[in-house]
Amino acid sequence: MSARAALTCLEMVELVTGYVEGTLLEDERHRFDAHVSHCPDCLTYVEQMRLTIDALGSVPPESISAGAERALLRAFRDWTREERGNATDPGPRRGI
Amino acid sequence: MDLLETQPAPEDGRGEDALVEALRMGDESEFAALVRRLGGPMLRVATSICGDRVVGEDVVQETWVAVVKGVDGFEGRSTLKTWIFSVLVRRAASAVEREGRSVPFTALASAEVEAGESPVEIERFLPADHARWPHHWASPPRPWGPSEQLGSAEVRREIESAVEDLARMQRAVITLRDLTGFTAAETCRLLEMTEGNQRVLLHRARSRVRRRLERYFAGEQR
């Protein structure tokens, strides 16, 4: 298997994620490096994948709205009161 | 964001125990801080899985109820964050299953993977029988400009829209991995998928986002 032909650009675009993730087999990684070292177009491609990953990581999530946060806090108060109520008062529940 | 993306350092272990204890005691300010820290990323992950913002909001709400009621049973075998997200993903998966399809959520990944898809349009490569350069670039990628333009608000919107347009499981994987900062192993566990499927879906998702950016930058230069 080690004497296979050099990687093509088409194969490179399939292997790039494995390369960036560090999951390629050693032989594959060597062929990848060998190809990219003399193919500026593929080098550009790998660079663009890296830029894409960085850009994805820099998109901040929307923060939760103030209204939703207030509602959650109100609910939290009720939930914990219920919990404590259950723990300290094993008697019949009000209501139903 | 950094808080979320890094695993807690060993010395934070006690901090997390204290937080869990505070939640058990009904400490409102600790709960509020947790909601502010995780609320946004949770909504993004839930929406990516459900494919619908309103359903995502419901899932987040249900998750907090389950977390508060279940925190007594939290054993600290994973971080609190991972535990909360595992509750979230399970709820989001049920919401998807409730949508009426009979396909179990865990079968969706394999179905997407089997569909096949190439990371770059095949026309951009020379044919296999090309005399000199078979399967090399016919239309190679052009280098992008200075990297600062990648941080602009407009590019961010383009990225968000590209992610939104992905198939469901590609979207879920890239959201957990690249937007939220979970590792490959954590993502596989959360989505109950194999390492191989995770990698294929991530690969296709990232390739598609790169293509969108490429098109966006090409249009801008015109």
C-alpha cells in the first residue's frame, strides 16, 4: 500500500478534515503532506478550511432574552419550593 | 464563550461541586449565572437539532426543568455542562421524533452519511482520463483576502445562514463541534453516533460552509 500513486487534488479535498482533525493514518498523512507541499492550490484549500473553522468558532451565540431569563428564574423559585415542600412535608398535597 | 469552550481545569473541580450544591439548595443567583452562561449555546444546539427556533426554545425550557429537578441525581461523572447538554440533546431528539416521522433519531446520521455528497463540485476538477493532471484542480480556489474580513458581522451572518441551510445531522454536528466547542468524542456521545459518521458529517458541513464563504467573497470582489 505504501507505493501508491501520489494524491490527487480530488482526493485531498476528501481527506482534509481527517488531516485537520489529526485522524489520518500515517501513510495517508505523508501522502497528504507530500501533495500539499508542491500544490499551492491545495495549500490554499487547506488554509481556507482552517479559516472556516476559526470563523465558525468566533460566531457568538445569541444570548437568552431578558424576558426568558426572568421567566426561568420565576420557575426556578417554584421548582425549588416544590422540592423543599416535598422533602419537609410528606403529608397530602394541597389542591387536587 | 471561553468559559464554555474549555474543559474546567482541575482546580475548577471544587468550583463545580459548589455550583451543583448551590443549585440543590435553590441558590437563585447561581442559577441565573448558569442560565446566562449556557442559555445561548443551549438554544443554538437545540435549534440546530430541531430545525426550528420555537421548538428549540421549548426544549431549552424543558431542559432547565429537568436539570433543576434532576440535579440531586447528578453524580459528577461528566462535567455539569456536558450533563446539561446531554439532557438537552435527548429532549431535542424526542422533539424531532415527535414530528411524526417514524425514523428514530439515531438512524438519521447514517441515512445522511449514506446519501453521499462531494465537498467540492466535481466540475472544478480535471477529468480522470486527463493526460497529465487527472483529478487535479481545473478551477482552483482563490486565496481569500486579509483574515480580518472573516470576523465582520456580515460574514458571521453568512456563516449562520450557511449552517442553517445544512441537513439536520450535519448542522447538529458542526454546531456542537465548531460553534459550541465540544470535542469529537463528546459529540459522538451526545448524538449517539459513531466516530466515523461524526467525521463524515463534520467534513461535509465544514466543506459546505467553506463553499458558501468562497462564493460570498467572490461576489464581493466583483
